[in-house]
Amino acid sequence: MTASRIFLARTLCVRPHHEDSRTFEVTWGEGSRRESFVTSSAALAATLATAPAESQVEDEAQRLATLMSIKLPEAAELLRGLRGYGLYRDEPDDLSSAEDRWLDVAWSDGLDFHLATHDAMWVHDYTGDPKVMTRYFVDRRLDPATPPPARFPVPEGERVPLLEVKPLSEELRTIQVRRRTARDFRGTSVDLADVATVLNWSFAPHWPTDDPMFHTAQTYSRGAPFVAFALFAGKGAPVEVRSDFAAYQFDPIGKSLVHRSSAPIHAWSELLWQQDYADGAPMVLVICVHWTQFMWKYRMSRAYRWAYMEAGAFMQTALTVSTGLGLRTFQTPAIDDARFCDLLGVDDGELAPLYMAAFGR
């Protein structure tokens, strides 16, 4: 070994393997250069998990030998291999001043995720007409071995048909000039045709006409991994739906609302970390991502960012349509995840609420 000091990779992570708790997964590196291996050695896992940020080569070899109960030459050889992997480095792997700020605000978990995904590379590769963008890490082709998962199921239950859709004839540029974020929904209302129009243009596939799959808000995912829920409360809600803070799942194929449950609350702010701007709104739209579908198509952790970007595309369509209808809107991603999941009857690890908007005329 030539260097006298070595430095631990800043992205090193040791944890039990998700498929077998008797083994451990060791990961390090950033973006497309992220690497990993699985070990059944609890001693090695513990030794790496407790490694100092920097040390003398001889001291770290001795630490490996002591904690793993192996001879010093064997520990020195192991350390040499770990350095070759990049777990230990010859130069400091320090955080930048900006990255250090993440730790100042107790976002260490967010920083770990940022470092793991910020430099992930991929290219379009349609060779053989694949169903996903398959060439990630630039030089590796990852084809799914399973068929595409089904859409998130529409449950059985009380249905409200959405038949009437209002015409939208105003030019986009004039609608965008009028677009505003509202902060007061007292005395507002929506009718079922308003609801049908917003959901139809935002979440119902339209093209091609013989077998619709493309949405107005065109995204890479073609919309299937996103599920819309409409919630209603108060006297301004449509007469056809329950108005007791009731949640309905939108069925884009059957063009109807399916009742899920009602929330034991008195104001929308109880679901929005006490933001009271939406209170009094007769309708709330919640956009959720179906991770099972989304991760089947995008087989890299960077796709977590894309889910939010694509949800924004659908919300922008909903806001534009609602402005054309004369509705005021308020939108926010600052939602109480757990309470929304309880209300919608979903598991955040499978179907996660991302974005909500309130509507009222």
C-alpha cells in the first residue's frame, strides 16, 4: 500500500438485504457509478458500518483484523481489495459547502438519496421495440423479465357516472393570462360537469381513437402510473356525490367516480399540515403515483425525480382546464401523506399521494 492515509467513500451504506435479512447489502458511489455487493458476513458489515471517515492505512488494517478476527496480512489484503472497489479512497471525498447544508438542516437521508441519483445516465434505445427505455448506465441494457404490471385496480363500490363534459373553446394563451392561485374558497361550488371536464382532459387517455393510451398531458409514462382521486365536501359539492369529505377514485376507462371512504375531519387544512387556503373548497383533486408501474418502466432510482415532474404535467393540465371553466384553484405538494393514504385506502409504498389542488367557482 502506497498511501499513508485513506478516506471512506462518503456514500457508503451498509444495511440488511431486503430479500434475506441474514445477508447485508453494501453500496457506494454516485449515480451511474453506484456499485454494490451482498455479503453474509455480519462481521464485515459491522466493520464497514463503523469505519472512520479517515485513518492511517495500518490502523484501518489492524481494525479490520481485530473486528473480523482475522490475521493482519489477510486484513491488509481485504483492505487493498476494498480500496480497489472504491470503498476507501486515497483522497478526501468531502461534501461541498452546499451539500454540507443538507446536514445542517437534518436532511442526511435526503442528501444520501441525492448523491445516489444526481448523476445517473441513460440513453434512448428503441432497438427491438422495447416497452421501456432500457439502456441505463450508458453501457448496460436492462430488459424487464416480467410483463408490464396491470393498472392500479378500480375497486368495486358506489359509482357516480361522469357523462357530460363542458366544451373548451377559449385559446390557451388567454386562459394562461387569467391563471391565478386562489386563497379563498368561501361560497364556491362545482357541478358534476366541471368535475367530468377536469378529470377527462387531465387523466382520461384520448389518442389513438381506436385504442386510447395517450393523455393530453403527454409524458414518458403515458399516464398509466398515475391515479386521480376526487374529494368532495360542503354545500358547494355536486349533488350527485357525498359531501362529507368523501374520497372517490376516478375510473378513466369507465368514466366514473368510485367511492372509497370519508374522512372524519372538519376542514381540508387537517390534511394539509394546517394550510387553510383550501378550506371551504367543494372539490379537491389528489394525484397519486403507482410505484409498481412506474418502477417497472424506469428501472433506476433517478426515476423518483421524474414521478414528481410528470405529476406536475398532469396538474398543469388540470389547472389550465379549470381556469377555462372559470374555476379558481389552489395547489400544493405539502400534504399529510399518512392521512391521505388512510382516507384513500392505499399503501404509500404502492400508491403515493404527490400533489393536490382545490377547485371552486
